[in-house]
Amino acid sequence: MKAKTTRILITGAHGQLGQALLANLPWLPEFSPSRLRMEIPEASLVPGSAVEPRSAIAPGSAIEIVALGHQQLDLTSAHLPERLSEINADVIINCAAYNAVDAAEQDMAAAMALNAEAPERLAIWCRQQGAWLIHISSDYVFGNVFGNVFGNDLGSVFGNVSGNASANMLGNAPRALTESDVCEPLSLYGQSKLAGEQRLLKANPGALVLRTSWLYSRFGSNFVLTMRRLLTERPELKVVADQIGTPTWAEALARLIWQLLIWFHLKPEKSAVLSGCFHYAATGQCSWYLFTKEIAEQIAKPQCNSAPSSQAAVPLQTASPSQAALQSQATLHSPANPAPITPRCRITPVSTAEYGALLNRAQAPRPAYSALDSSALKDAMAAMPSAFRCYLPKDYPSPIWLSWQAQLALMLSGLGASSLG
């Protein structure tokens, strides 16, 4: 009997999620080796992300991974269908995206090419070949569904920021958004991501769209790594406090995707295990300001203070600040903090308008609050056949449904103080 092989193509493999997927392959030493075909230059992978061949999911079967960056697979190329046929994947995980939110306002064509047209072309190929497509999308597809959740008096929001934050620092939205809520993106970037979702699912209803937000990891450039450095370098950071969302650890999302892929691999027929649009992120919500305070508290017992705005301070550019709080049900888990770093800085909350004035350049509009409810995905995954779970080793921890604070602690504890540089 011919061994069953599932070939998985990861696009955008140089990015955070692409590297997180490769760094979190299930390790199953009791089974025969799988094949791993990497076409990423070694120099593009940070220490700790290099991938060894991992084991297969079941005796006599294998998973083959083809991980490609933009230089190896241009999703905007006219020859994309032919290239995909050469690779001949059973599953495509599309991590590639045009993520320059502000730049998209001046270059909508480039954003549409990668965020809308490319996903549609991937979807058409997958439908024709019977392959499963997983596409990563963004909270930017939503606008200000609940209007101004902070009211007109931001002074009342920022007026009491020493010590614990008051409840109004998270706004007054009545509920988190579900997949059925109306999407009204405010930015051209958001419009391109929504167009990608719509065109993809119209071309291939069996595809899966995963919306997520505020991704960070040990890979590349992101908000957590930037803040961890700046907290020790600057006397003051001004951080936006009227945009609310949920920070999400890319490696938790990667493990969620791997669980879906294992399920797909174990199915007797090659068909999608999940289709349509779902939300995913850690549980809970915060602003960029509260996120920064949590980073400071976790890396040390910080000698940081919140204070009134000072125009002399250097503004901090938030890393692609979206505003979705993707809600899920979880029990708070707080692992040990890493070796201490002692930031001595003042973390100052500012409004989006104030931050824009400090930057002295145009910014794409962002919703103040677009909290997403991810319970539908959790329920769908809970319905997976229990048999497939035996193929995940007991030491393969699942941070998927943890709080954003717990995910942050896991990420920072893995970094330690020595990597600060």
C-alpha cells in the first residue's frame, strides 16, 4: 500500500507566522521521518528558528513541507498557476500579505495585487486541484461598528492612569464582533484585505480564512521586540491608548494551524476540515498603552511611571496598530517571568490624534475598537474527533486559548534577558 503523503506549501515563509509555523512543527519521534523541503536562505532565519526534519504523523505516512518566501514564489506573477502545479501541494497556508498599512493609502494597486488578487488566484487553483487553502486575514476589515466607544472626553479616559487602569480605558463597546457582523474597513489596506476574503471564498467556498490581530513573536520586527528594546533606551514613550485590541502570539496561531493540518492529514479523504471565515486571537483585550505597561511589568519590576503628556518626549510608532480584540474562552495561565530587565522610562498615554501630530505625517485611519469573538473557532475545534489528538505528543503544549498576558509571558520567558543585545 502506497504511503500517504500530505504536501504543505507555506507562502510568505520569511514573515512572523511563516517562521512560527516552521519553528513549531509537531515533534513525534516514535514515527518515521517526514520530508522537509526548505527554500528559505538560512540567513533569513533568526537563531532558534532553523528547522530540522520532523517526524511523520502516522506510521507509513509523511508530511512534506515546502516553505517559500517572496523571492522563491511571487504570488503576483502571471505564471503563478504553473508554479503552483509544479509544487503540487495538498494544502496551502497563505501567510503572504502587503502589511504596510499607511503606505497602502498611496499604493492601493500593490496592496490589492497581494492582498486580494493573489488569494483569489490561490483559491481558484486549490479548487481546481482539490487542495485546501488556509488564508490569514486581519481585523482591519472592520470599522468603528459601535461608533466612538470612548465618548468625547478623552481626558476622563487618560485622567487616572497611575496604578491600575480604570475600566473606561477599554472603551464601552457592548460586545465583541462575530464573523457575521458587517465589515466596513476604514483604510485602503483594510479594503484590500476584505476584498481578498470575499474573492477567495467566492472562488473557493471550501477555503478557510483566519482573521487575527496584533501578531508578535521572537521573529522579525514587531511591537513586543521593539518595546522591549525601547523601554531600556528612552526616558519616555508615548503610546496610543484609544485603540483597543488583543495582542496575539504568532506561535500560538501556528500551533492552532498545525492542529488543523494534522486533522486534515488523518482524514481518509482529501477534503477541507474547516471552511469559511473564523476569528482567532488570545483572550482578553487592551490598548497599545496597556500592552506596553504589561510588557514592562513582565520583563521586570519596572521603575516606570505614567505621567501627563510631554511634548519633549520621543513618539513611538506602533507596529501596524489594529484594534481587534479577538475574544476566546480560556483559563488564565501565568508562567514564570524571564530574567529581569530594568526599564527606567515613563509610559505616557496619548490619543490617536495626538500621536499623529507627534509623527507629523499622514496615517491611515484605524478603528478605535473592533473586538472579535473567536468562540466559533474554539467550538469548531472542540468538535474535532478525539482520535487525532493522540498524534500530538504530551510535551507539545497548547497556548492557543490562553489570555494575551499569558501568551506574552510564554514568549518573553523564551527570550530571556540575554537576547536584549
